[in-house]
Amino acid sequence: MSVNSYVLTGMTLLLLFHFFSVAVDNLATFYCFDD
């Protein structure tokens, strides 16, 4: 694998982790309001 591949993979993982964190945050807020 070239360095570019590693960079793209790292950025993709960061993006996925970011979206996952936002989704969890939204779910937590939703359940808090629902409660």
C-alpha cells in the first residue's frame, strides 16, 4: 500500500467515527427529551 492509501483510509475512518459520534449524540439527546 502506498502512503496515499493509508491517508485515505485514515481520513475515511475519522469521518466514519465523526458521523458515528454525532449519531450517538443525537440519539442520546432524543432519548433524554423523550424521557
